[in-house]
Amino acid sequence: MNPLFVDPRALNADERAVLEHVLSAEFVGAQQLRSQLDRTEVIALWAPDSVSVDLRVGEPCVHAALPTELVPVDADVHGPSGEPVGQILVWTDRGATLAALEFAWVTDEMPTSLPAVVDGRLRWPA
């Protein structure tokens, strides 16, 4: 499926909170990716009503040097009863800059909101 490009916009509060949570983990390049948040904007949705988005980081910024395009953090999302409902994946552009925020779900229906950070864990529905 082709992305639905939107007028570039700043991260909304939910997107920022989820990214801050994932990037709070310590891994090679985490500090550089965290420093990009203020310069990050949403440029596309993955589908109509999708909470997964493509990102672009404005220059100048400090580039990370991740060995992979996927941020190496397990960010599982759980429902109100503790059941797994998905995972948050943060993608980079060649390991250097933030490129996408994905809510990969395992439920029957596509999520209509990002999870909330509750007690240091990702909980959905928000």
C-alpha cells in the first residue's frame, strides 16, 4: 500500500509520548535519535485512519549510527487485561534519522489510537 502523504506537521502529543518512551531505552544511537524529536515531523499516514506514520527529521540534526534500520527496543503493547495487542516499531533512515512510527497490531481491527504510556509500559486502548 502506498503512503498517504499529508502536509508536513509536528508530532502530536501521542506520537511524541510513544517515541519518547521507546527512545528512553539505552542503545547505540539512542541519544542522537532523542535529540531529533524537536525537528521531527509527520509526512505521511500508512493508510486512511492509520496511527502508523512516516517521519522526516529536519536538518541540521545529529545523525545516529545504528547498525540496522529498526530501533532495537522491544515495545510490546498490552490491553487492559494484560493481553498482547501489538508492538510499537520505530524505523530509521539507514540507521541515521527517525523515519517511521509503526503500531503493528495482532488484533482483528486496526487500532485507531496509539497506546498510552502507563507506569512505564505501553497500554491500549489509550
